[in-house]
Amino acid sequence: MSIITVEDISFSYPESKKKTLNKVSFSIEKGSYTAIVGKNGSGKSTLSKIICGLLPADEGMVSIAENTQVGLVFQSPKDQIVSGIVSRDTAFGPQNLGLSDAEVELRTIESLNIVEMLHKASSGTFSLSLGQIQKIALSGMIAMWSEVLILDEAVSMLDPDSRNEIYSFLRYWHKCGNTIIHITHDKDAVMEAENVIVMDEGRMLFYGVRSAFFKNEELTQLVFSKGLPEKCLPKNFNENRFQKSIVFDDINFSYDSKNGGTLENISFSLNKGELTALTGFSGSGKSTLMEVGCGLLQPSSGKVLCEQKPVLVQQNSSSALFEKIAADDVAFGPFNKGIHGKELVEIVKKSMDDAGLPFELFGERRTQELSGGEQRRLAIAGILAMQSDVIFFDEPTAGLDGDSREKVMDLLQKLARKGKTVMFSTHKRDEAEFSDREIKIENGRIIFDSAENTSVSENQIPSEKDNCNSHLTELEPDSYAKTLGTLRTLEKSLSSHNLKAKNGFSKVSPAVRILIFLAVFSASLVLRYLPVCIGFLCLSFIYCKLANFSIKKLLGAFLKLLPFLLIFTISQLVFLSPVEGERLFTTWKWFTISPSKLLFCLTSILRTYTSLACISAFFVSTPEYDLIDGLKVLLAPLSRIKIPVRYFILIIEIVFRFIPLLVEETILILKTQIIRGGFGSTKNGKKTGVITKIKNFIPLIVPLIIQTIKRSEKLADAITMRGF
């Protein structure tokens, strides 16, 4: 019996002349396990969105069996996260199904346990690695218990052990009679399926059983290619291995000093002409190490020595693109280096061709029309255009089809053979073996280095007598690294929902905490009698003390705010009219000082400080999950009279999720522009001034607006797929 029937589906994206899907027809049997495969851009993800109802087909129709729930795990896991807390995010779907609290809790625990993330249940989703976020996105959909589960490259960011655990769950889920559709480039994932659909340029080339697919060599080569290119070592490899181009000297780094180091005592060197694979479980510190190596993060101790500042191809490729047209995005970096005209065009053409996106075919394409794999190759092209001698690639083949993966790995090897230093992170065993050297990280420490015939300690740091390394200089963190750090601190403060510190309100119910805050805060805004204002300011200090908020930090905030309040005071002395008949202390044209004016300014300052103290105390003592719980209790009477308070609570949750999301997006765009020369601290050898730095931030505005709209659309899709 068919559970899903697709009939003559065609679809084109707006302003695109090419059909993404062209007359696609097939049916999925209930309880079957189907893999949908094909090259990047063949229409697989678009097809999944049409099946789920997130996109309307231009032609044709999709029929789904009555009372069948379809769940989709997105290709980009961050787009699927709704809540700022791990357990709350997993519980979001079951809550929308109207289940009891006990059933929601049971499903949440089971789903998190399946993906081995139960130990992170109370953590903030922003504190997780991309691989861990992918697990959370999957757990949120597992908790829905959908009869049809569609996975769009949902395991591409996971390490092998985690991937095998997910495959084990999918086998169990399939045996329970559920239907699975897995969009993938992974051969192991296809081996789990019963049936295979092959897509190519929007058309369905094949639909049949797995055994028939693997017997067809033409199809298997189309999907998986012939494998990685032949490994080639240069004749002078052993001699070049001591020509170090970058050295990590006892690097220690932590995002949060309270929770231990993210990187601990990292020491190794990379050589010219060497291709190095950086391996380790998700969240082990690979991405952090690369960001330290290219100056985006400042180590707490240790130093990086290098011949030339490295560049980095980031893991999240979609956020690394901010120009409208593909060729313009690739040109961004060399243009910032002062390259123009024919030379710039030639660099763009070569970089796109080398990255597997032929300039003639993709140069004029819109970046947002590209598939996930094509966007990744475009991000690689943008970094190649920088023409750096030291290049880091963070998961460069994640989400790529077999042919594209082969081309990227071949590109990495060719770059190394030209004398460049190349390091890439990967979860794929064959890619690690393809490299010249493998460095494995676990819990922020190097546990394995395959440097041939040389122990890690002997190959870590060049000796003072090593003249060939005398040209290496210490890498100074980028001048905007502090800005990035400030934004990360802001992001963390906005998304720190797992606060467990004991305070005077720990035993007070969330609803009562909200009422206390509203009472003190409202009074501070309304009351204007000076003794009362002073009394409420003292009360707010007691409030902060009970909430365990640092009085020292509060006073520091008061001092930072004081100049703005003084400006406000001066403006009031100019524009505010004195009370008729009162004594004037001084008069100069329109500027007068009177008792009523001074009293108004003083009470305004006191009320502002009281409000600030109340807000600080409340958000320290009442994290997001308590706020949501408290609002549910307070608004319960309204829900009994059929007022849809759930919508209001959802808006609050989205605000808590979306504001730090935009800060994170700003960080990603800022990192990309720093890497590609958009925020250089110097220009033509001269330090840039404040005005220039302000101008430098203007390019952030348009990309941030575009990303905000994209994030909003994807968040709407995520909420829809989670049953709201």
C-alpha cells in the first residue's frame, strides 16, 4: 500500500530559468526504507520539501495517506532548532501534539538517549558543536514519532561512531513499521535502504531495489564516483617535512574558564607541501583549533608562529556567502587585497574552476539558488581566490556528492603538492588515510599524530638552532578578534539558559518571580516621588543580591550608563519648562536651572538605575525555561476561556531563540569578512582610523538583513515541521 504518491512534480525557483524538478513521479510503500541519491543540485532537497508541504509544486501533485504524519530532518541542522535549551527543543514537537506532560518527558528522554545527548539535556543549544546540533535536530523529529521520517543529509556532520548509532536507530525505527526516506551521498546509508531513487538534473533516472542499483555501474559511479584520487607523494617529501610554515606552541584556549579548556596544551607544526587531516569526535575542538590558527580566536596561553597568516574555509558554508552573484562573492577577497581588472577576473575564473564550479556555468548564478553542496564549493572558491600559502578547510566534503568530494580532495592534494600547507578536518576514514598525516584530537588534546618516524614531542616546536624556521613570526590575533569575543559573550549571555547557580529565588516558583519583577519594575517606572525612588533603588539592590547578581558588575554598568544619562539631563535642562513661579538658580537664554528640573532629572536617573537593576536581577534568577513555565501558569486562566495564549508563549520562545541567532549570524559574517580581508586593521601599511572602521561594518548590514529573512523563513519551516 502506497503511503506517499508523487505524480509529475515540476518546480522552478523564482528568477531561475532552469527547472529544479522536471516531471518526477514515484510512490513510496508503507513501511519501506528508501534512499534518494544524486549529485548536488539534482533536486533532492527540493523534492523533500514539496513532499512535506513546505514548498508548493508548480505542476503535479503529492498524495499522502490519510492521518499520516511526515517528519523532515533538515540538511542544515541549525535551521531546525526552535528552543534555546536542548530538552525544551526536543520536547517542542510532542507538546504541539497535545500529549500529557508525562508522555512529553518520556519521549524527550528516549529521543535524547537515542542520539546520546541526554547528558546535554539542560545545556543551551548555542553551546553545542555543529555535529551535536545535528543530533539534537534529529532527536526533535524522533520525538514526534512520525510515520514517515525524511532525513536530508541528516548525518553528514557526525563522526563515524555517532553515524553508526543513528543507522542502528533507523533500523529499529524501520522494523517498527515506519517509513524512512533518506536523502544522502553516503554509501553506507544507501546500504541500509531497501529501495533507491536516483535523481539527476531534476529528473528521476532510476527507482528500484538496492541490489539492482548496485549492479548498475553507470548509476553507482554517477552517485559515488570511482573513489578518492590516487594518493601521490612528491619525491622531496621527506626533505620538505622540516620546512615548517606554521607552529602551534603550547596552545590553551577556553570559551568558558569555569568549564575547563576547549584546547589544552596543543603543540605541533605543519610543513610546506604537507596535507594534514584533523580528526576527532564532534565537539573535540577541531574548529576551535583552526580559528586560533588563523587569528580569529586569541589563545589564553601559548602562541602561533607562521610565515603567512592562514585562511579558513568555514564549516557553515551558507553563512560564508554574502554577495548576490557567485562570481562577485569569489571576487570579494582579492578585491580587498587591491586586485582589479583582468587580473581579478582571471583569479575568480581559476578559483571557481578549481573548486569544481565552472565559471562559465556558475559565474552569474545567484548564491542563494545554489544547492548546499554547490554553496560549499563556492565558499572554497572564495578562499582559494585569497592565494594564501597556508589554508585550513573545516569539513570541506560534508554534504558533497561522490564526484564533488573526489574533486575537492584532489584539489587539496594539488594545493599541497604546489608547496602550500593544507590542513582539513574530517570524520571520514578514507579521507584521513588519503592525507600525508593525521592528527587526532579528543577533549581538546592531541592523542595521536602519525608524523612518520617522529614522535609528537620531537616534531612539535622548532629548536632555536633550526635556521630554516627563523623566518616564522608570531601570529597576532586579528584586530577584530576582540569584537568577535564581545559578540560571543553577548550571544552566550542571551542564550545562557542552563543557569543552575543557587540564589534567593531558587525555591520561589517562576510565576511568583515574574510577579515580583513586574511589581518592582512597574513601580520604578511609575513612581516619581524622590524618597520613594531612593527606596526602590535600595530595594532593587536587595533584589540583585538575592538573585546572586554581582553588585560590582551592576555599579560598573551604572558608570557606563552615566554619560548617556548626563546628556539626557542636559537636554532636559534645555527643553523642560520650569514650574511657574518657582525660583530659578540660573538663567542663560533658553537654558535654565530650577528645583523642579533638577528633581525631574534626579528621579529619572534613579528610576533608570532601578529598572536596570530589576532587569539584571530578573534575567539572572529566571532563565528562559522558568520564564516560559511562569507565563504558562499566569496565562492559564486565559487559555481556559479559549484565548490562544500558546501563540504568545511561542513568540516569547522565538524571541529568545532568534536574537542570539542573529548575533551568531553576525559573528559568522564577520569571521568570513575578516578571513577574506574585509576588516583589515591596516590598509596600504597604515592603521585605519575610527571612521574607516565604521565604514568597514557597513558591508555587514545587507548580508545580515538577507540572512535574517532566510533564518525567519527556515524557522517558520522548522515550527511547521514540529507540528505547530
